[in-house]
Amino acid sequence: MTGRTTDGRRRKSGLWGPALANLAIGVPAMVPLYLGWWLLTEYLPMDCKSVADLGKPDLANCNYTTLDHAVPVMLFLAMTGSFTLALVLAIDVLLPRSRSRRPAAWLRSAALIPVPFAVYLALALALT
């Protein structure tokens, strides 16, 4: 791993490839990121955690629709999150190793994965 190609020329080790690849991973990663954001902002702040709690008079923040959607959202989050983690493993770890490159630059640029979701969320909040 000297940074040279087979014919002796220096290999270009720019960060554009890892950055663009991780930004591209960020587009399908918007789904599990949104589902996690929904769970954190809608489900967790509720006072009730089951349908049996709906009848309690002292609970002010209890929404049946949120309770009804919580389980499918968690299941879909597990499925899409697993897919996203597999995608990150394939692109950021396995692909660079198969091409005899160190995955360090790819793993550092993995911090760019949430950028498309952050832009989406910022635009959505700005437009409301």
C-alpha cells in the first residue's frame, strides 16, 4: 500500500470519491433517519406507552394515532437501518479493501451520510 499503481505512477488519493459516495448513501439513509427522528420527537415524549394508558385521566400528552403507528415505524426502522448499515459496510469498508486502498478516508467521510437528511429537515422546518 504505497500509494502507487502497478506501473509505478502515484495514485490519486482524493477525497471526492468517498465524499460523493457517502452523500449518495445519505439519500436512501434519509428513510431510517426520518423514522428515528419521528420516534424521538413524537413517540418518546408521550406520557403513555400502551393503549391501556389511554383511559388514565392524569395523562395529558397521549395520542392514539402515534401509539398505533409506533410498532410499524420501529419495524420499518429496523429493516431500513439494517439495509443502510449493510450499504455503509459494503461501500466504506469492503470496496476500498478490495481495491487495495485503506478505508480510513472512506470511514471519515461517512460523517457526510446524514447531510441530505439535515438539509431536508432544515428546508422542511423553514417552510413551515
